[in-house]
Amino acid sequence: MGRFILSRLLQAIPVLLVVITATFFLVRAAPGGPFSAEKIVPPEVVKALEARYKLDQPMWQQYFSYLNDLAHGEFGPSFRYPGRSVNELILGGLPTTAELAFYAMLVAIFIGACAGVMAALKPNTPQDYIPMSAAMLGICMPSFLMGPLLVLIFGVWLEWLPVSGWGDLPGDKILPAITLGTGYAAYIARLSRGGMLEVMSQDYIRTARAKGLPEWVVVLKHGLRGGLIPVVAFLGPAFAGLLSGSFVVETIFQIPGLGRFYVQAAFNRDYTMILGTTVFFAALIVLFNLLSDIIAVWINPKLRHQLREGR
């Protein structure tokens, strides 16, 4: 297992380096700059600002200077939030984004797993077709369409839930969590259906049924452990995707999370904030992919045996 984890970490290094390099040069290739504004700024002021943030240095020197800062865990100062570093802004917005992603993941797992298991128990019947059709609809409907639709129905027409904000009331979390989690619930439904169909056709399931065990015992005790392995492997990148893809939902519902900082940084040409959040999200994706691989190996005896044999 140690060799497996080390190999995954070594594979992540070039991936992160490519992400850093591509983002660094692409943001600087975009028109405008961090100090471009409608109001005319005296040239001496612009030069002073560029010197302060090292933008007057050659591009290659800026690049290696940024890599050196990253090696020390520093994302640099924000160009648009004077006196605040990108590290502070990320740590300030991350708890809200993580909370939103956690609730969305609960929604995705509950809806997706229940729909997938129900569909697998009676394949090629209405009990299969209806939830899988709904799953396909959830995959096709983006969050920027799902969010306003839910706001219109439950916030405007029925007036059951608040349409924006992120307070202490449970109702504030429902619509954003459903909006963000619906798409992932659809993927989980299809994965759990496929996994359960494969497991429920195995010999040990037929043996459990031949022993006279109730069907719910066969499904819950013997079927779910193997049938949900594809879902477990998906949860790591899914949670990372929820964290990095929440900026649309945060913008729709006016949630003060990390995603809104990311959107504002793009409009403001805040180079360090764009780079910092991109690198941070990329590192999260790598981390959660690694964790999902470890958990999948841990719950699958066949994979553990292959690792021990060095395959």
C-alpha cells in the first residue's frame, strides 16, 4: 500500500506542474492587466504598482519566483485586496464552500444510491426506467439552469425556501445543496446500478438466496459492499468537483464562498488569486482522487491481493 500511495504522489507532481505552468502563462496572455481600469491611472503609479508586485521583471523570472513561493506554501499577495494574501482569502472562503460541498454530497449519495439500487433490483422494468431517465435528465441539466428553476418553484411560487444567502437556518442550505448535488446524484445512480447488477448476478448472492435469507438481507449485507465500489471510487473526484465547481451555485445564491472569489478574480485580472485558487483546486482534485483509490483498494480484497503481489 505504501508503494501504491508513493507512486500516486509521484504521478501528481508533473500534473500539478503542468496546471501551474499553463495557468501562469494563460492569465498573463489575456488582454488587460490587474491594474487596468476605466479610470486613467498615472504611468508612474502603474510602474510603482508593477514594481511592488514584481510585474516589471521578465516573464521567466516571475515564473520561477512564483514556483519558489509555492514551494514555501505561499500563493502571494492579492492584487485587488490590498494588505491581504491569497492564502488568507482562500482560508476565509473555504469553510463555506466545503460546507456547501458536504451538503451537496449528502444529497448526491442519498438520491443517487437509492435510485441506482432500486433500478438494479428490477432491471428492464418501470422501476428501472423511471429513475434512470431522471438520472439522464439530471446529467443533462446544468446547475445554472437547475438553480433558477428551483428558486422559481420553491422560492417564488411556493415561498417555502429562501432564494439567496447562507445563514444559520437549515432552509438556507437546501436549494444550493440540491442544485449542486443533483448532477452528481445522476452519475452515482448510474454507477450504483451497474455495480449492483454485476454483484447481484454473482454465485455468492445466489447461495445467500438459496439459504433462505430475506431479500433485504441479501441486498444490504451481501450486495451493497461490492455493488457500491464504483461509487466509492467516484466519491473522491466528485467531492473535489463539488468544491471546485461550486462557483456557479455560489453566484446564483449569493453565497460568500471561495467560488465567488474565483469569479471576481477572473473579472479583476487578479493574477495571484486566479493562480492560487486554480492550484488549490487542482491539489484538492489530486488529493481526493488518491483518497478514493485508497478506499477502493481497502474495501476490495481482489485489489489488495493484486497490490501485495505487485501487479
